[in-house]
Amino acid sequence: MRIERVDDAGDARLGDYRDLTDIALRRVREPEGGLYIAESAKVIARALAAGHRPRSMLVQEKWLADAERLTAAHPDLPVYVVPGEVAEQLTGYVVHRGALASIQRPELPGVAETVAGARLVVVLEDIVDHTNVGAVFRSAAALGADAVLITDRCADPLYRRSVRVSMGTVFQVPWTRLPAWPEARELLHGAGFHLTALALSGDAVDLDTFRQAGHARVALMLGAEGDGLSRRAVQAADSVVTIPMAGGVDSLNVAAAGAVAVWALSPARPR
């Protein structure tokens, strides 16, 4: 390994890791200069297995063995070894998971490429909570969705918290960004998808009834916390679907609702 021990949080070599809570980092999407931070050996391993290009790694002394294993295919990758207090000064929190990696942000594919061959895709409209975005990706990977599409205002799936909550499945599930409605509707219709809005509405059908219709390709639309899907999104939908509730509860958290709907609509489940 190319080990470099650093004792000063202000060292220029640690610039990628400084101020991870800065909102500007969330907004950097350009592949030429963009980066994201992966946290924990498991997440880093999944990112590298997906072919993402690492820039450097930051670890504490006791995690060097993990770093050696992770960087075996990248012998020239700088591995910065820092004391725990330096890691905390850099990030603003105690780094419990041992390792951080700065990774070059890959260029996103087009919508057509992302959904090619997909039967069930999840569309996230303006979901701004990184935890919910990560949770939706994890459910998509675990329960049988083929891809995730996000609107421009949606939280970044490659932001550190999203990646961590997803357990690295943001590297496993194909995803890209959608244009605004109604252009997004035309793209998805052109690919043969039935647009399905998960929303509270008087004309909504229950999830099981919708599933029995047997649509070959479904784009499941999930909306932001609180307000749900926008009016334009609901108007773009071919069907509005709801999850029947009990106990006087009117709805679920968007990540939980998405998990229920993906499980119900998964092509892997028999009709």
C-alpha cells in the first residue's frame, strides 16, 4: 500500500474529506470534478466492485488490514492514516466504521439505457431526505426492482448518508436522473412503462387489485415526505394506487411504503 501518515486535519492531502456536511458536496455531480465519500469497508468494497474509481482512502491505524485488502487492485492508491481525533476534526463526527474512501463520481447513463430490459422501476420525485433515498435503494435491491429513476431535486444517492443507509446497494441498482414532467412521462411511455403513482386519492385502487392487472412494465412513482407526489406527477400517471391501512393510520413513511409496493409488484413474485 501507498501509506501516508497525516497528523494535521488542515493538510491539503485531506481536502476530499474535509467538511463532509457541506451542502456543496451534495451538489457536485459532474464526473470531471465530482466525488463522493464511501464509508465502511463493506460499502467501499461494493463501490470498487461496481467499477468506481477511487481517489484515496482515509483510515485509522487499527483498520490498516481492511485497507490493504480493499486496495489490493489499486497499489498506487494513497491511503492516509490519521489519528481518531483528526478524522473527527475532518468530518465533524466520530468515524466508527474504520475507513472512508474518496471516489470519482461516475457519469450517469441515459434513461433508455438504465431501464433497458427492466420490468419494474422506482421513480423518486423530489425526495430530499438522504436516509429515505438510501432506504428505497436497499428495498429496490432486496425486493426485486430493476432500476431507480430520480428527479433533479431528489437527494443525491451518492451522498454519504444515502450510501451508508443503502448498505452500498446504490452501486448495485442501476439509476439515473429523469427530466421534468411531462418529458419524463413521454420517455417512460416510449419505453413501454405503465406509470403508477403511489398516492392518497379518491380514485386510487388498492395495491393488490392493481397487481392483478398484470402490467408488463411498471414505473412506480414515490413522492416527497409530507406532500407526496406533485400534482403534475399524479396527472402524468396512468394509475393511482394506494396501500390499504388499518388502525386509523393514513399512510407510511415513503421508504416503508416503497418497500411494500416493490414487494407486491415484483416480477419475481407469481401472480
